[in-house]
Amino acid sequence: MAPIPPSFGYNPLFFGSAVLPDGRVIVEGGEYNFSSLTTCSATYGGNTNCGAIYDPVADSWTAVPPPSFGDTRAPNGIAWCVISEPPSVILPDGSFMMGDGGYLGNSN
């Protein structure tokens, strides 16, 4: 299995993941990102909002940008600045859904 490319800036530990209906695997977030690069996204408090999808047929990865919607009251003002280690599930219609894995925004 090919590793996530170093150029993604994403090497997660404790992340959300699921097998998609077409057999690919999605990996989202991470309580720790052990990459020395920060090319994929912002990080905060050791957590990341990076993501990637693995295609087992092609044995390759595709970077997944973080959601561009959401609350921007997070400490660094970036929507979805932290995905961390969310619970995740594939819904009956095939959609991937993540729960709250450690949102660090304020409560105002």
C-alpha cells in the first residue's frame, strides 16, 4: 500500500476514517499530524483538518481539502481549523458523515 505522499503535509495519528461505497478509504483529521510540512491546511493545538482518500485499485492517494463552510470563531479564525479524531460513518445513501472530534471554537 502506497503511503500518503509527503507533499500532502499529512501524516495523521488518531483520525476519522471510513470505507466509501466504491471501495476507496477516506481519512480525515488527526489529533496529531506528524508531517513537518503544513501544506494541506492549518493546524491548531497539534490537531489538523487535513484529509486524504486512498484508492486501492490505483494504489494512490488524493488530498481532500477541509470543508470551506462552518463556524469561523475558532481560535485562528479558520472554519474547520480542527477535525481531530471524529467519529465517522457511511450513511445509507452512501454519504460520508463526520461527528465533532474536538472543536476548539468559543461558545459565543
